[in-house]
Amino acid sequence: MMKQYVYCLSNTSWPGAFRMGLTGEVPSAMCARLNSDIPCPYDIVFAKEVDPAVHTLASLYEILNAYGARISIGDNAQSRCYV
């Protein structure tokens, strides 16, 4: 079974916004790939290998929603969270 990670990234260009999602890529490599095309780099807030990742991410969304966070879900199991 392929490893999956839940991750959360921040970027100084978007204070209070976080990019969260699932990846099969090692989070540090994914972050480096994303940073190769943008002027302000992402920082990894957290990344954790999880099984099953989809359920873990859904649980995280539920917790954040309970505290009033606004979550915008995009393509490829990525989202943005505004707190």
C-alpha cells in the first residue's frame, strides 16, 4: 500500500490561510516542488503519515469547522483553511 500523508502548509503571502491536503509524495519533496515556481515559499506547519489518510483529513476538517474555520476545498484533495 502506498504511503499517504496529511499536510498543512503556510505562506507569508497569505497570513491566516493554510493549504491542507493529502499526498503520496514525501511532504518535504512536495513542498520543495511547489516552492520552485513561487516567489514566497511555503513552510510545512505539519505533515504526518496516516492510514487511512482520507478519514484523517475529514476528521481534521470537522474539528476546524467546529472552531469556526472557513475551509475551501479544491481539486486533488487540497483545501485552504482560513482562521
